[in-house]
Amino acid sequence: MEDHAILSERLEDQLKAVEWARAEQKKILKEKGERLSKELMDKMTPFILKEQKQIEH
């Protein structure tokens, strides 16, 4: 069973906390996706260029 912390008794504050958490999650996933895309491009670009040279010759 999970424990839940109530940050505030006020519904508005709880909704703001949920919205903040969702925005943070989106931001983290976007940053992670950008980092993974960059890493993939860094690894694949030399391979792609090598393959293009072989096709051209």
C-alpha cells in the first residue's frame, strides 16, 4: 500500500500540486527524449556518412 501526503486541505492547492507534477513530468520526459535523440545522432551520423560514401562509389 502506498502512502500519500496531503500537502494542503484546500482543493485548489491540491490541483495546483497535481498540475505542477504533470508539468515537471512532461519537462523531464522532453529533456530525456532530447538527450536520447542527441546521443543517437552522435552515434549514427558517422555510420550513415560512411554508408553514403560506399553507395556513391
